[in-house]
Amino acid sequence: MNYSETFKESINKLKFEGRYRHFKEIERRVGLHPKASLRVNSINSDIIVWCSNDYLGMSQNNLIINSMVNAVKNMGTSSGGTRNISGNSSAIVDLEKELAVLHGKEKAIVFSSGYVANESSISTLLRILNDVVVFSDEKNHASIINGIKKSNVTKEIFRHNDLNHLENLIKNYPIEKHKVIIFESVYSMDGDFGDIENIVNIAKKYNALTYLDEVHAVGMYGNTGAGIAEMMNLQNSIDIIQGTLGKAYGTMGGYISSSQEICDAIRSYASGFIFTTALPPALAKTATESIKYLKKSNYERILQKQKTITLKKYLSKENINYLDHNSHIVPVMVNNPIRCSEISNILINDFGHYIQPINYPTVPKGTERLRITPGPLHTDKMISDLTIALKHAFNKTDNIVYKKYA
Ligand SMILES: Cc1ncc(COP(=O)(O)O)c(C=O)c1O
């Protein structure tokens, strides 16, 4: 049997469809964000990064950097074990307390990433509930989908943000049956918001638990940066809030916050929590500092909003098609995988602007896009230059007939 041919075929299929992933090798330097250095064949060139999830540039905030450096000097680089076997540092316990307070919950538990937090918590929660139906928004993230798959329970997928569809599905089940509704507050690829208020109402009416992914909202929205649920004063109505420390907070790790019993049950049964090395205490300490900082400082959030408004103004002036849902994410629509990659290449090779093309399966085929996340440190001149470069790249690829992929 020729194993190697099988792998090659699978890769060739991706290449043929224009969705083979090329990772850009970049070096970020303190003080230069959002500028960075692109390395190709050992040659470095300057670029501006427009697609970072370090939404507020917190990974380069001096306070946070110093906190990390000092914490590493004081506590070393590793937790030295799983939470159960010698890795339960005071720093991670303090981080969990901070997260619980942030979301107005009794408890929080920390995982190695937002992905692991979702997959592990959801599969464990559903397995514990056992005879349960899960209702999941069709645009939920892969980590949610895989958590649901792993649990093997009955699932119902409702059309994105379609409350009528959700209600039509949920009302078929007896009121006493266990139910969980899982959705997101900011959908990362379209930049639109989940309808938290109405989903909460349906959950109350049909006696369902709610699980809200706030990964793209924590640090970004709400008075203390707790997310959209805080902004809408709905934190108390959500049973489980999930988030990440790896995006607006500029560090790494994921978590859920919820009641004492739910957190304790997941802590006790979730493989992805139990059988893995705990977050290094220095990282936990730094994440706590970042949360505390963004609880008080609105400066970065306000500046970020201004830059988003400026970008949209420039794009509109040049008739560049983008989705506008009033969030911090601005997807410029290309709607073809090959053209999307070509425009991205023109931007970086000819102008030094880096925006990663987003293709299937991250987004549906035919909706390929350049997902722009303007940050507080992008200048108006950078935004103007990017718009000119985008216009040029769209014009240059305008007369090419691109193959459509089903
Ligand atoms: C909606 C959503 N949930 C969870 C995650 C995973 O979070 P992390 O990057 O911390 O693993 C992502 C990743 O981008 C995401 O978009």
C-alpha cells in the first residue's frame, strides 16, 4: 500500500480548489505593532498586519510585558504539572477568581485555549446531562461543533440567529427534557452579533441551559470588558460564559465561567481539563493583569472603534464591498478562493499589507473574504494606504474569469 500517495492526493485536492493553507512567517517586535517583519527564504521585509486577533495590541502593552517578564523571573516558565498533580498554582487560582468576578459568576475554570475550553466543556456538560438535546447555531465555531460531536447526544442545528427556527425545533421536546442552547456573541467571520436577548427568552420559556461563546467579545465590549452579555446587562441570564485569554487580552488560554456546581462537575470530568499540564503561573498572572487593566481602561476600545469607523469610511468611498455589522471585524468580500488568495498576495508582495485570505471550510464556499481587524495602533495613513492597495488589487484581478467551486 502506498500511504504517501494518499496524503499527497488529499493535499493536491486542496491545492486544486485554491484552499491549501500557506502560513506566513512573521516576526513581531515590541513597540512596532501593527508593523511586523515577513520572512521569505531568509529575507525579511516590513509589513503591516491587518488580520491579528491581538485586537487591542495588549501583547505589546508595556504593563503586560513587564508583568510577564517579572512573573517568569519570579515563578519560572512552567506550572510543572496538571492541575491535579502539582500544577495548581496560586496564579491560576487567582486568575479563575478574577474571571468569575468579571462575568458575575460563582466560579470559572481555565483551560489551555479557548478551543479546548469549548470542546472539553461542551462534550463533558452534555455527557453529564445525558438524556439531553443540544441546540446549536449553524455558524458556531469548530470547537463547539467538535464538542457536540464528541458527546454523541441528540443535536438540532438552527439557522443562524433564526429565533423562529430555534423555537420550532425546541418546542417539539417535552419541557422536562434537558436542553442546552449554544451560540456565540460575536461571530468571527461575519462580525455579526448573536441575538442574546431573544435566545435567553426562548431558553427561559422552554427550560434550557444557555452556553455563550464570548471569545471575540471579551476585553472588547462592556463597561469592564466582560463582553456583549455585560454590555446588554444579560450576564445573569446566561448559564455558562466561555472566553479566551488569547485575543483581546493578548496572552493565551481559555475558560468557562458558571455556577459552582457546573464548574465543579466539568473540572471533575473533563479530560481536556484534567489530563494536561496547567497554564504556566507567569502566563496566568499576566492574563490576570491584562483583565484587570482592560476592566478599567476604555482607551484602547475607544481608539479601536474609531479606527473601524475610519476604515469603513475609506472602503465605502472606494466602493469596496464589506460586511457591516457594527462590530470590530470588517470582512471585505471577494467570493472566490483563487481571487481571494491573489488579492492577498498582491497586497503583501506589492504593498506590504498582510491580510490572510479566508477560504472554505472556515467560511462557506463562494463567500471567501479578507477579514480585517483594525486596531488602536493602525494610523489613518495606514488605513488610507491599505484602501488604495485594495482598490488596485481588486482592479487588477477584475477581468480575470475565475473558476467557480461547488
Ligand atoms: C468562536 C470561537 N471560539 C473559540 C475559539 C478558540 O479560541 P482560542 O483561539 O483561544 O483557542 C475561536 C478561535 O478563533 C473562535 O473563533
